Amino acid sequence: IELIIAFYGPLMEDRFDDAEPYVREAVDICRSQLAPDHPKTLNALGNLAALYQDMSNYQAAEPVYRETVELQRRVNGEMHKETATTTNNLASLLRRVGKREEAVGLFANAADVYRHVLGDDHYWVSIALNNQAATLVELERYGEAEPLVQESLRIRRLHKAADWQIADAEIWLAACLADRGERDEAESILLRELAVLEKHDVQSRAVRDASLGASARLFRS
């Protein structure tokens, strides 16, 4: 099992089609030789779901993520950081495929678990909160999104996060400000933070593209 994991790990970085049979084999071996709910099985399932998502095979990724979350809840319990992380990953996938209402609840669940297990100011809390806020903005529920963005920003600044990580949150704050009529301030934030995201193109391409789409809707009129 360890040899398979060591082999397919590098493949997953950029040769997704080559990696897939090895990842599936690792899942099968873990299930048969260890147990369906063994920690290594859960890890292999999570890797398979992530691989499918990287391949843009969302239809295949979703049931694997759901299976992994259910197994982790049974094995680790609801209040476990690994359960929260896979829940956050499932929510990210659902957001991508347009199942945003369900995604909002899962992001909120992940944030609550991170708070309970890791503390209110842990950086992972800010990730789940920002994901939840971004999804609410996409649902045009700006009033619900703004306090979540503000809390995510507070945590990120506390951790002296990189400028692109601050921009990742402030871009959604701009959307909230624009919605309540503060368009000059919103536009100033938007232009500044989009420039930051452009500078970190490789690191934050997905964030930038999502932010552009959401923000463009606000300024179209």
C-alpha cells in the first residue's frame, strides 16, 4: 500500500489520467486488506475524490466525497478536523457544480467543527468562513455573507496572511459593500485586490476567476 501511495502521489501533481488507476487500486487494496473504515482507506478515498475533482470529473468526485464524509463521521465523529476538512472539500465541489444551498450549510458545519477542535482563531476557520461567504455572495445573500468575510479577514490578518490570501477575502467584501450602495469603496477594494490576485496568477488563479465572475455582476449596471 505504501509503495502504491508513494508512486501515485507524484503522478497526481500533473498526470491525472495516469494516476487514476493507481489511486483506485490503493482504495481497493485498503478496503480488502485493512478495512473499509480504516484510516488509510479514508485517506485513499479522499485522494481519489480530489483526483476526480482535479480531472473536472465532478460526477465521479461527488459520491466519493460523500462516502468519505460519512465514513469519517462514523469513525472519527462529527467533531474531528479530518471530518471537517473533507466536509469543506465536498462543499467546494458542490459550489462548483451549482449546488450552492447545500454547500453553504456544509461550509458552516466545517467552520463550527474547526472552531471547536482548533480554536476560534485558527486559520482553517477563516478558510471555511470565506468559502461560505463566497457562496452566499454567489447566491446574492450579501447581508449574511458580510460578517463572515469580516471574521475571515480578522483571522487572516491575525496570522499575517499573504497579500493574495487577504485579497481572497476582501474581494467578497467588495461585493457586499457594492450591494448596500457603497460602490466607490467597493470599486477601490475590487481594483486593488484584483491586481494582487493577478500578481499571484499561479497561486490563486481559481480564486481570481471566481472573484471576477462574482464582482462583474455587481458592476454591470
